[in-house]
Amino acid sequence: MLHEDTQDRLIGRCRQLLRFVLPVECLSCGHSLSTDPIPFFCAACWRSIRPLQQPVCVRCDQPFISTAATTYAPNHQCQQCQEQPPNFQRAWTLFPYLPPLRDAICAFKYRGKLTLARPLAQLMINALPHGLDADVIIPVPLHPARLRTREFNQSLLLADQLGRHLSLPVSATNLVRTAVTDPQTALSRQARLRNLRNTFTIRRPQDLAEQRILLVDDVFTTGTTLNECAKTLRKAGSGPVFALTLARTVETDLVPDRFFAEQAGRPLTTLGI
């Protein structure tokens, strides 16, 4: 078997040749791709993917509007975590869910661009938090009906790359989704809670007894799905549950002006408008 680096170089050269014969445009800015190393995205767009440099809740990673939130209380938690502590011990949300990362996740998740799995996972690896300590990685599962429709679980593909990097086992069949639910994106927080109640179960609780779990998902919106997974795992006797997501939806007032300045020259369609 070819060494992974050699294989990557061969794939890169084949991609360049293919782009010469069949021109491809960046899914985010529309510029033609040539030697850009990331499938479907130009190097400039990919380099623009950066985490928000703001103080966050020490429990769920919710960004705070003002730096004063943690100036005198470094362990400050957001109001939601104070009023309804989540079932996970800690959640890390690495990047804002904004273009071009949003474009990449949508292409990966909804358009089946599976070659984006590795570069998206590499973003996560490059931004891994300090102190992450787990025994097993578990991707957020899809219901079998939805898995048949999509043909892959995007969270599992990300978890697989993380498991290789961290030398941790990935358990993809123990935590299962037992009910088909409405898409979470259009629901309020309370509706999300009702929608996911009793949706997950554990097949082999003995395999997870006292194990530190790292849940992996692609996007954190309200945290309802991760919280329900953590609740199921804790009830089954697992150890502390942590969560790691590639991106997080953010309020407009939390997005730095720099981002909007960088997007000023892009067509409205690439901004999702």
C-alpha cells in the first residue's frame, strides 16, 4: 500500500490535471481552481477559516459579546448553563458556522462531497483544545432511515479521522438513534427538546461503564442533540461525557467586522443570500 503522503501527492497531481481538462470553481468565492490543495475550495478561502477569538462559556463554549464576561470570573458560565446545566462535562465548538466553512460543511453533508472529510477533520485536529482526555470517541448517530437516504454519517467520517490522530477507538454502533425526528434546524429550543426526547439508546452499556466519552458532531446549534446523547450515555453508566464539534452557529453581533469586510467583494449568492 502506498504511503499516505505519497498517495496524497498523487491525488493532488491527478486533481490538478483534471482541473486543467475540466475547470472547477471554488464553491465559496467562484474563482477557478488550479493548484489549490483542498477539493472544491481555493487556498485563499480555506486560509480564511479561523476560530473566533472571544471569551466563551467554560461549559458549552457559547461566545460572550463582551470580554468583561470573563475578565474577573475566568470560569464564568453562560445563563443557559447556569439555569439548566448540560449533561456533558464540557463542549468545545471550534469554528464559527460561517462561509467558507459553512459552504464546505453543506457540500460535505448535503451534496456528498466526501473528499472534504479529511480537510474538515484536519481543521478540527489543528484546533484541538488542551486537556482533551477521553477513552473512546462516539459520533452522533443518524437514524437508519436517514442513513440509508444520505448513505453516510458525516459525524462518523470526522470521528474516524480524529480517532486516527488521537489513537483512540471509535464506537459507531453502541449509541443508536431509535426514532426518526424532524430536522432540528427549524425548531425552537423547547421544540428541539421535545423532538429528541427518548430518541437515543445504548446497545451495550457494559462496554461504556466508567469510560470517558468524546462525542463528535459537525455543527453545534443549541446543543440539544449533544445534550440528549450525553444524557443517554450517563444514564447507561458512562464516565464524564465531552463534546467536540467542528462549527457553531453564532449570532450576527458576535461576528467581527473583519469578516464582513473580507466578504464585501464576494457575490451575494456565496454568502447564502
